[in-house]
Amino acid sequence: QVQVVESGGGSVQAGGSLRLSCTASGLSFDASVMGWFRQAPGKEREGVSCINYNSERIYYADSVKDRFTISRDNAKNPLYLQLNSLKPEETAMYSCAAPNTGFYYYGGRLIYLCSGRSNFIYWGQGTQVTVSS
């Protein structure tokens, strides 16, 4: 049984920073693409950032480039998302997810996989990020 658990959310003022963490069990974490997504109230879920198994392929949504950093530690399992210079409009539930095993050892571009979301089948409950102005 696959379990995905996020942590690290909270409330910050605009311009502040947070570090989100995600652990995934029941799958081959070190072989899997992993992704961070967010969903604000009344909006569709969007892909924020994805990373392939060896960190050589990374995707960021244009809106977060140069402010967010995704990383992973395959030895210890966690996936991280460093959020800097946060904006009030980035208040959302942030979720970690993994796609099906067809993306094990994937070395291709991540833009379609990450922005499409449909191949991500293992999801955590999410961690709330609230940014006040």
C-alpha cells in the first residue's frame, strides 16, 4: 500500500519562506518521478514542480521559477520543496504525488507529465500554506 505524507505547511507573511517535505512508502521512491501540486479554493489543481529519479530533470511552473526549489534525498526518502518570496495568491493546499510505475527511471522532459497531472496516481492529503499580505 502506497502512502504519501506531506508536512511543513503553515502561515507566513508575504515575502516569507517555508520548506515542505514529503515521504512516500510502498513504492520505489528512488526510481520514481515525484511532484508537488497546489490547489487554491475555487481553482484547479496545478503542477508546481516535478523532479525525476536522479534529479537530472526538473520542471517548475513559470509562476514559481527562481523562487521555489525542489530537491530529493533518495537515501533518506524525503522530497522537499523550498518556497521563497511567497505571495498571498499562493495560498493553497500543497500536495505531493507520484505517478504510476511506468515513470520509473524516467529521463525525459517533465513539462507534460507535471502540467498534465493525470499520470500521478498516488497522492498525499496535502499541507496547507497560507500567505498573508
